[in-house]
Amino acid sequence: MPCTRRMTFHGLLRPAARGALVASVLLVLLPTGHGVWSQSTPSRGEVESQKARLKQIQADIERHRAKTQQLKKEEASVVKQLAHVDKEIVLSKKLLAALAAREQQLDRQIDSLRVTTAYEQQMLAYQQRKLATRVRQMYMRGPNYELEVVLASSSALEASRRYKFLQLVAERDARLVQEVRARKVELESEQAALTEAMADVVSLRTMRAMEDGKLRETKTARVSMLQQIRTQGSHHTQAVDELRKSEDELKDLISRLEQERLSEPSDLSFTDFSVLKGKLIRPVSGRVTKNFGQEKHPKFGTVTFNNGVNIKAPAGAPIRAVATGKVEFVDWISGYGNCIILNHGGGYYTLYAHTAEIFVRSGQVVSQNDVIAEVGDSGSLEGYECHFEIRKSKQALDPMKWFAK
């Protein structure tokens, strides 16, 4: 009889041990929900950074729209209104790009959440089946099963071992119950996040549609303003006066940059820019529509001085640095639009104006031929073009004499 009882116990132990081993292997082989999430979902830092950027652009564009409305009420000159409309268009494009990027980010998040939610549902069903099996087993064996297993031992030592084994089984059952509860909470959390992300996408698409409509209206208003400046002498004269003021502001800006260069030890170790005369690449491929020097308007007779060259190019065409340099300025200058100024050392600077998207930041060092921006029409009265200047301190130089033939 003792031998029979021992055989009965070992017969019970082996299937239980095998079941535990199979369950452990399954849990190890199957990825966790957290693993699925972390591999394909945007990080919290990325999400917060994108949200902050959106918020900043929205605040900037609202300020410019308020200023534009104020100028209309004050009946300010068309030229001043145009400057603010140009800024608004640039900001609108930035906002639309940021909204599109945020939507892509949410799409990635939704895809990941769907995978994670499906996985959590599968794991919950698997654990619930395991739990149901255990409950059925416990019900069929009756409330005194554990006591009977211990009392059927052939010795005190075996009774102790059986008792410890039953304790391990009970602990595993308790963990299974906790895992099922935790899995339910995790699944509810993932489903709530999925619902929220899908609602955010709908909201973003609505916002993009509204902003796209406002951008079209602003562009239409800009065309009307440009037409007035091109056809009406008084508006044209105002535009010329504003451009002259902008040129003076640009000279002052470069003077400040040059004073800073002379007053502080420079760590710029670029090739002497002067040796590049006659060898420079062009900043953009296209036709030169305005040369360096004086120009008389064919209709109104006004005389202006072009401190650089204007190169006609398609919207979005790449603008390249003509030589290695440090980005000293990235901002808006009235009459020039979005501008970049590079410091090439030795008092030499290059300016790239009327840009659309800008790919560099102040303080960054760029190499010759690096794409620093795209062609736009910000601040331009002539459409899409790149206005390019070379300066030796405040003195404007003729870029055509510096370009390679």
C-alpha cells in the first residue's frame, strides 16, 4: 500500500510540474504588452515636444493675426499689412506641417495601441482559461483535497514535502488571479488611450482643414496687396521706402555681428573667404532676374539699389551654403522675409532671403553645399526667388564676380 500511495502522488506531481513548466515557457516566449508599446510608440518626450511646438506656433500665429486686424482697423499702409500677412503665411505653413507631423505621430500611436490591445485581449483570455481550469479542478476535488493529499503520505517527511508543494500551487493560483486582475486594468487603460488618440486625430484633421482654409484666404489677400503695390504708384513708393529702411536695418545688424566678432576671440578656422572669389557655387539653380547695382523701375521711374542678386527658382528648391560658415542669424527681416546670415570669418558674410522652410539654427556650423533652406516668397514682391548677398563687413559686394563661371 505505501508503494501504491507513493506512485499515486508521483503521478499527480508530474502532470502538475509539466503544466507549470509549459505555462512558464509560454509567459517567457510571449512578449509583454509593455514591450510591444515601447518598440513602436512615440516616447513621452517626443509627444510632449510636439505638443509644445504646436502650442508655440499657434500662439505666434494668433498674435500676428491680431496685429494684421489691428493694422486694417488703423488703415495702415498696404506694405505694412503685407509684411504681417507674409509672416502669417509662413507661420500657417509651419502650423500645417506641425499638425501633419502630430497626426503621423498619433497614427503610429494608434497602430501600436491596436497591436497592444489585441495582445492584451489574447493574454487575458489565455489567463482566464487557465484560471477557469484551476477553479474546475478545485471544485471537482472538493474542499478537503489538500488535507487528503497530506494525510495519504507514508511518512512525516513526505507529508512535509507534499504540504510545501501544495503551498507553491496555492501561491501560483493567487498570482494567476492577480495577473488576471492586472491584465484587465491594463486592457482598460490601453482601450481608453486608443479612444483618446482616435478622438485627437479627428480634432487635428478638423484643425488642419480650418487652417488650410485660412491660409488660402490669406494668400488671396496677399495677391490683392501685391497687385496694388505693382499697379499703384503711391503703394509702390511706400514699398521702396520700406525696403530702404529694411536695408538700413540689415546694415546695422551686420555691423553688430562684426563688432561682436572683433570684440571676442573667434574660434572660426574657415578657409580664407577672399580666395574663393570666382570659385563660389551658386546658392540655388535658376535664372538671375535682378543683378547687383542700381535699377530703375520701368513704370514708376523709381531708382533702387540691389545689394545682391535675385535668382528665380521653383518653390521648395534647395538653397545651399556657398561656403563653410557659422549661422549667425535666422529670423525675419521686413522686405527680406525669412533670412539666414552666415559668418565666413574675416568679416565676410552671406545672406539668403525670401526662404520658406529653414533647416539650420543659429550657432550651427555648415559646410559648402549643405542645404540650409528652401526657396520661398516670404517678403518678396516678385514671387518665388532667392535673394543672395555677399558682405565684407557692411559693404555689399557683387555676387556675380564671385560665382564660378
